[in-house]
Amino acid sequence: MAGQRPFNPGVSLAGAVDLEALKHQVKAEPGQAGGAPAAGGYVIDTTENTFQAMVQTSATFPILLLLWVPTDDRLFDMARQLGNAVNQLNGQIQLSRIDIASNPSIAQAFQVQGAPALFALINGRPMPILQGLPSAEEMQQIVDTVIPNLVAAAQQAGVTGSAPYSGDPDSDATNSAASAQEQVPPEHQEAYMLAQQGDYAGAAAAYEKVLEADPNDARAACERAKALLLARSANANVREVRAAAADNPDDVEAQLAVADIDMIGGQIQDAFDRLLDFVAAGHKADIEPVRKRLLEYFTIPEPTDERLKRARRRLATLMY
């Protein structure tokens, strides 16, 4: 990994800001003129409330962690270059930015004294990359070599899923998480907040209540299915789940578990085919749990998705 150099801290976790940091402090919000680059695309902002959920998703796709202070303009170019590099990989890796001034417990967990610090996260395991402001050469090495190597290392570890896309990174600050929350229907707010906090089981239960009031709420059905999926399998060891499915080809639970991994990773066709092929291979006695899981999956893609249409037809054929 690049640049294991001593920190040149700009912000103390005790709250004292040095004079150099004060010189570089800006008050513009990320995405506004003169402010830090906004999150978006495959770049997210993580807080103490969402940190554990973010760590869990590193079992599905690799994550680059930037511990920074978004009001320090010395860090803007680094954040922009990292965001551009990650977004060009179209979900193979996610950049998670953490404001250590606002979230000191995370900085303490990583034993850092100031910003910036850069880590990789694969299967919940943090790996230090860089401490302190990188030189131009170090930054180029991170973009050209370190990030692609992280993607390759994750793939070798069986972490092959795709990070979710979270909107246009070039739009202004109204594309922030607060704005996204405003677009959530009022009846979905509780479930949405639980999901944001990583309580997927609670979110699924809350979306279930929404569906009891309105069984035709397609958005609630989709979000409930995603919450159930993550509640079951967000913490699963991908390699172990795939090995168990390969070793137990007649075990419906093993096949359901690996289909969950496929769905989380965005491999929708693989998930559909795995379960439908399992039933077609002589496991008609297990069709009910397969049917229930597939009906759950079917609420996630767009209704016009051809993969969904084909899977529905094939399931109907296998049932009769």
C-alpha cells in the first residue's frame, strides 16, 4: 500500500483546531461553490449511526474509507480524485467518507489522530493505506495501482458484488441524504430511518406495516424485500456460503443462502437461475420455500425487467 507516513494532523480529536487548519477552513456545504466535492455515484458519507451498516456491506463489495474533515480545503482535491477514481469503476468499489470532527468515535476506533487517513475495508477487515496528505506521486499511485489492487484482492476473497449507485455526483448539495429523506413518503419514514441505521430487520417489519395499510404499495414491497435480504445475509461470509452451497447441492437452505448473496451482489439472473434450476433438478418437494423467496426477489427489479418476466414464466411452468 502507498505512503505509510506520520500524520500531519489538522484537527485534534479533543476539539482543538490548529492555526493551519483555521487558515483552510471553509463554510460552504459539500457540493456548493467553494465547498468540498459532494457525495454521489459510488461515494457516500458515513456517520456513527450508519457506520456498522457500512462495515457489513464490505462483505459484499470492497470499500475505500476516507477519514477527513469536509471543511478543510486542503483535502478537497484528494477527495475529488478518490471520488472520480471510484466512480469510474462503476460499483466495483465504494468510497465512504467519514467526517472525524463530527464522528470522533470512528477516528478513535481506527486509532487516528487527524485527517486525512485512508483505509480499505474488505469483509469487515480494515487495511491502512495512507496517513496524512499524499504527495502528487502518492495520489497517482493510489488511483492507478492501489484502488485496482483492492478490487482484485476483494474478488480473490469472494467479495464480488456491486456497490449501490446513489445519484449524480455532479449535482448540487440538494442531492444530499437529507434531500433524499425528504423524498421518502411520510408513511415510509420510520422504515427508511431504520434501514439507514442498519436495522434491516426492524425496517422490514416497519415496511410490513405499510403494506398492511396499502398492499399495493410497490415501493414498500421492494424496500421490504431488500431489508429482509440484508437482515438475513448482509453479514454472511461470501466464501463460506458459496462453499456450503457447492458441498450441499440438495440442501434448499444452502441454495437459498447463496441466492441471497447473488441478489445482494446485483447478480439477479444468477439468483433466479440458481433457485429455478434447483427445483428443475428434481427438488419439487422444496418448491414452496423457493417460491416464497423468489416472490420476494421479484419485487426488487423494475417490473419491465426481462429477467423478471422470464423467471416468472419459468416458475409458473415448474409449479404445474
